[in-house]
Amino acid sequence: MEKSKGSKSQEEVVYERLFDVIIEQKLQPGVRLTEISLAEIFAVSRTVVRRALLRLSYEGVVDIKPNIGAIVTTTEPKDVPQYFEARRIAEGALIRRVAGKLTTYQEETMRAMVREENRYFLSGNRARGLRKSIDFHFYLADIANNKPLAEMGKKMIARTSLIVAQYNLSGSGGCACVDHSALVDVMVSGPADRAENMMHEHLQHIEDNLYFGKQSLETDLYRILEIDKP
Amino acid sequence: MEKSKGSKSQEEVVYERLFDVIIEQKLQPGVRLTEISLAEIFAVSRTVVRRALLRLSYEGVVDIKPNIGAIVTTTEPKDVPQYFEARRIAEGALIRRVAGKLTTYQEETMRAMVREENRYFLSGNRARGLRKSIDFHFYLADIANNKPLAEMGKKMIARTSLIVAQYNLSGSGGCACVDHSALVDVMVSGPADRAENMMHEHLQHIEDNLYFGKQSLETDLYRILEIDKP
DNA sequence: TTAAAGAATATTGTATACAAAAAAATATTG
DNA sequence: CAATATTTTTTTGTATACAATATTCTTTAA
């Protein structure tokens, strides 16, 4: 979640790759992440895999059980509302902070992101579109100028995206339907209250579109990460 | 921050002890935490110390710099406001959720905590009083019935306590002055808005009482953790 | 005496070996 | 054949050795 130096450490490479792959819904919730497999795949020792997994577990996208191991986090239906509420609170506070204070550069950046996101979705590249949609929310968190609040927001954005991955496999991926440009509009012009309300509605809409049926979960780590088996 | 099984793992022991000691202001912000020293002190390998430190760094109470090591987190004065704002948002949302919904058991528990806290402060045991004061806020987070929100709240409670440790060495320790029983009262009776307001005022008061002067920081790990040197 | 350069020391980063625990596979018994 | 025991295999937990890096100390020159 945090950016750092020029040359990425091995741990960072593993962390970021896994984070991306999970967030882009290529690794479904529930998939087991064994240390040795990942160590082989990334050609590093278990030590660095372990660290990366630990970090992911603090971000909430991976769940580590002692003596058992790590899986991509799954969420029970009954727990879903509290994650969305937490996200509404965090992201509502974030948008309040930027509402009416957007620089032209920031506005242009966001509009470009929205365009790119829509392009991906229209061309059928759902994974990339989803990623861009998340990046839009991440960017909002970054420009709100409050580090801990941004961290909270990003954590809940990632967490709820994972929930969407679990309970909205089929249809409209995440935010696709509700256009993000309306959010940009209100950030430029609107007062804080209206911006917060619109964000709340946006998130409520995503939550309302979840489907709590049965899902099929299974995958091959090597294939997903696009690496040949030894 | 998270509670777990019956028999604590080694990592958990190290983590909890360090967390307590830092939160009770026995380890001042800026103090270096070298892995070998801690490994000796706790009679475990560097591996488990490393994991504990990593976890503490995610909680924000320890700061790890690559190739340099871990110190108790320090906060620059200019960054202080954003941590308090984040805490107000998180804890404001938490108290909203419990306002008017306290069970008698919860009320009694909190009143007992307040009594204990005051007893410690009156008898001059500042460290323990401070700890109980934090536990009061932690308890509120626990009963609000929203796991991610509770985590955010606890994280910010710990983080701001650390700030208080750095910039309020001398006088009234944290919340001592403003009585927590008023908060209990409003949680029992008051509407959510009033409860949130009171919490905001409470936290604002703590922030306003910080003193950004010079501090003397230094200590001996072995002495603080009450273990004989080898 | 001070500043800079270099050597010595200490500390973190990574890999790996072995122990402990869990999971899977196989054998055994009703 | 089913259910349970037992063995085998796999996987995680911990300690430790060695490499890379940073820090400290000493030496040397202006």
C-alpha cells in the first residue's frame, strides 16, 4: 500500500504482484497460498514470501491461520455490511477533505483515470477496468492529505473489492455502472456534504448489487501467475 | 491488537510486551529496538523478534527503516493534527454505534474501568492509569460491533497515545483531566450526535494540551524490560 | 585540532536446515 | 464397504549461518 525506494526489495515484488492478482480477481477468495509454491514461483526463499504474506494479512486481503497457512481472505455474508460501513465512513471523510479543493491537475488526472477505466470495461477487459476503478478510489485517498485516513480508506477499498470479487463474479464489476465522473464533478464544485452523500450512495449501490449465492472457487497458482511449473 | 488462542505463541508474547511497554510510555519514541538485544532479552531467536516488530510497525507504534532497523515511532509536530483527526473520525463513528444501546453489563464494566483508572492516577501510578485510560477507549471500540472500524479506532488510539507520550511527558497524562464518566453518561442516555460531539471535544482537549518543546529521550532496554544483562 | 579516509564492528537481509504440526494417504478392522 | 487407526507426506514454525549494508572507531594528512 505504501510506496518506497527506487529498487524494489524482493519482498515488495512478491507483495505487489500478489496484491494486484488478488485485487484483479485472478485469485479467488479461499485459494490457498502455500509458502513453498510462492517461493518457487518468485524464485526467492520462504523467508521473503513469509514477510510478504504477513504484510498482505495486515492489509486484510490474506488470512493467515497459525500452523495452517494463508488463504485469500473470504468474507461471510453476515460480515459484509460492516466492511462497507467502515469504507463509507473512511471514504466519506476522505471526499469531504477534497470537496471543492481540487486542483486543475488533480481534476484532469481523475478525468483521465475515468476515461481509461471506461475504455477497459467497454473493450471487455474486466480485470483491468476493475483495477483502474480501484486506482481511482486510491487516488482520491492519496490527495486528501491525511496519511492515516488514506491508509484506512485504501484498506477498506481493497477489502470491499475482495468482497465484490467473492459475491459479484458475474455481472457489473464493482463500480462500472455508476459513473465515477459524477464523483469528480461534485468534488470540483459541490460542498462537502453533497460530496459525502454521493460517495455514500455510490458505495451503497455497490453493496446492494452483491449476490450471495453459491460460487465455484479453484485455480492453479502457476497458471495465474503465468510461470512454468518446474 | 487482536486476541487469539489459549497458549500464546512466542511472537505474541514479544509483541504484547513491547506494545504494552511502548503504550505505557516506558519506551520513549525514538528509542532504537535492535533485533539481537530483544532476542536476548526474550530468549527467542531473531526470527520471532522480527515478526513481532513487523507487526508493531503495521500497528504504527514502531517504525522500521530498511537496512537500518526499528525505533519506537516518532511524530513530527506538523503531522500531529492528521492523526487526531483520523482518531476523531474513527472513534466518533464508534461511539455513534453504541450511543443509547449500552447494556447494563457494558455500562457497569465501563464505570468500573473509570474508577480503576482514577484510582491509579490519584495514587500517582501514571503509567498504569494511562494504560487503563487506553483500555477504556479500546473497550468502547470492542463493543461497537464493527471489526474493521474497531481496528481503525484502536490503531489511532495507540498512535495518538504515542504522540501524547512524546509531547506531553510532564503534566496531565492523556485523558486524566476530562473525566471518562461523562462519556459513559452520554453513551447510556444521549443521542448519537451528542455522544459524537462529546467524543470530539474530549479528543480535541487532549490534542490542545500537547506541548511541542524539547524532550530528552534515552533509555536502557534491559532495565525497562526488567531483565538482567547477560 | 579537524576532516577525511579506511578498517573494524555491529546490525539487518536472506537462505536454509531442522523441529513441530497438520493434512493426506494407506492400512486395518468391524 | 465404511469407519477408524496408523503411517507417510506436506506444510508451517523456529533457529542459525552467512551475506550485504550501515555504523563506529581508528588512522592519517592538512
